[in-house]
Amino acid sequence: MMGKVVTMPNNSDRHLTLGLTALKKQNFASAVPHLEKAFKKTPVFEVAKPLTQALLGLGDAKGAVPYASQFMEDFLATATDTDLLYDILLALPDYRFAWAVLHHVAAGQDALKLRIEAAEQADLAQNGPVIDTLAKKLRHLGGFAPHEQELAIADLGRLPRSVMIEAAQPNLTDPDVHPAIRISLLDALTAVGDETPVTVTGYQTQGTVVPSRLPGVLNDQTLLQVLNHIQLEIGLNDPELMRATVEVLRFELGYLYPFVDRAIPDPKHFAQSYLNKSGAAVTEAEHALFNWLQAQTAELVNMAK
């Protein structure tokens, strides 16, 4: 006699059900692998959210970061999910990211600000010596080898806002700190809303800026104008060349921030010269700038070795 045929749910549903059940029972060690399999099959926010909760339950905030990054807009859509996002960021901790995300929170910013500040104060009280060691290293980046500078700023988010601001500022005029590192530090000051005027050394210039009033590297208007002209010059006939050129140039022009407009007074002409560097229309200043950008990129590549 044949038994009754039972239809089994698909593998994704089964793992999701088991994962959610385990999560509800706070059996995080069981929930994580089931939810990871469910997400692999169905990579949506509805699966990523409980997966991040399970990872947090295991004490693996770092493992939750890729999901937080991928579904940032979803996490910011509701107050409850935004709180979960901040559970992740403050468990890492990554204060730079926490302050930066605050700019994109639609409501409840004051409460989240107090939450970040409370986490920073508790961290300072509990881990003062560790934080002080990181801050001292960051404060004197010019004294380190190039590859050590790059490693040092990888820990930038670990520092509470006030500590990071104080430690980052001296590097902005240090010629022994690579321009890309200096700009990363300046961008970090913008992200955390530093309102203190700071002096910055750029390409053949120096000036004072207020980080909180800057647009950020990705939103610099002159930089965006240059990239737009590059796309227009290349046209739609070679989308791969266009994409590659834009990405490389976006990276290179970052060295000029926040004074891109001073180095490139005519974005259209610069774009044309960049695509035809041996052309007769290329100015002496543009030749010098191209050589400088190339040298800085080569130095940065050597830093990574």
C-alpha cells in the first residue's frame, strides 16, 4: 500500500521557516545558516533583515554589514528597521558610518544622535586606552610608511566623532600624507558633520574649508561636470570604454578635492584634453596636472603592494 504523497515546500521556504523559528527562540547559531541559505535562494530585504538580526545575536555585526549596505534604503524606510541598522553600526562600532547615515534619516534624527553619543561615551569609558592608541597613530600619519597610512585609516570608523576630528585634522596639510589619504580624511570630517574650519593642502593650492558645508567627493559639482563631458565626448558607441574611463577619472579627480574647480576652470576643455593628451589644444597647465595625477596614482598603487 502506497503512503500519502506529501508536497514539500521549496528549499528556500523551508530554510526561511526553520531560520525564523530558530531566530524566535534566540537559537542564533541555527538561525544564521538557514537564513543564509534562504537569502542565497531569495536575496530580498525580507530575508536579509532577520539574517542580520541572527548575526547580531551571534555577536557578528561585521557579518551583517554587507546586508546593511545592500539594503540601506530599506533599512531607512521605517523607524524600527533604522534602529536595527544602528544596532549593527554601533555594535561594530563604526561611528563614521553611523554619523554619515544620520544625514539620510527622515525622522527621529535627534534620538539617534543621542544614541550615537551615548555609545561613544560608553566606548570611551570602557576602551579608552585602545581608542587613544588608534588616535595617536592617526594623528601622525605622515610619520608612517605609505602602506601603513592606508591601513591606519581603515580603523577610522572605530574612533568616536570628537576623537576622530581631532586626530584627522593635522594630516590635511601634511605633505607626507598621500593626497588620497588626506581626501579620505576630509570626506570623513564631512560625513560626521565637523563644523570646525580646517586648512587643506591641495594641488598647487591651500585653503580653509568647513567640512560640514562641503558636498563630499562624489557630489563635487566640477568633478561631475568633467565626468559628464567625458561621457558626451566618448558617446554611446562604446559604453564599456565610457564606463571604464569615468571610473578611472572619478578616482583620479578625487585627489583634487575640495579644490577641483581651481585646478580645472574649464571642465569641457579638460575632458577633451584628457581624451587626447597629445593634442595641440592641451595646455601646459593640463599637461602638468595629468603628470601629477599619474604620479599620485602610481604612488597609491605602490602603497597597496
